Amino acid sequence: MNINENDKTLFSNVVKKHNLRKEGLLSMLFKRKLKKSLSNDKNIQQAIKDGDKALDDLKKATAIMKKRGIKPDPVVAQVLKRNGII
């Protein structure tokens, strides 16, 4: 899974909220603990796999739509642009 702007802002908000410096010892410990807990959580891992699969399916579907000359709805196009698919 790639880190997007939302993840970066979420992490920076956590750093600001807990008065952590990016290069500080507490930040390093926090990241290590967070990484261990997230890597061991099977529900989160499954959700990430499902999300990645859904994005891949969406990319394939939009490629097929482009070949056929079908334009997506404006709402769908906005979501596709926001996720970097089109």
C-alpha cells in the first residue's frame, strides 16, 4: 500500500497533537510500536488487501470503459481523479 497525502497529514496531526518532533526519540518509539501493532493486526491487513484489490478492479474497469468510449459519471470521475486512477 502506498502512502498518500491523507496518511501524511494524519501522521503529522498525531505528531503535532502529542508534541513529538519528527527526529525525536519518542517519535521513533511511537512509529516502531505503531508499525508492530499494525503489522500484527489481521483485520487491518485484510482491509488493506481488500482496498488494494478494489482499486485494481476499478483501474481495470476504467481501462475497459475507455476502450469502449464510455465516460464515467461525474461523481465517479471525481473519485477516480482523487485516487490517481485517471
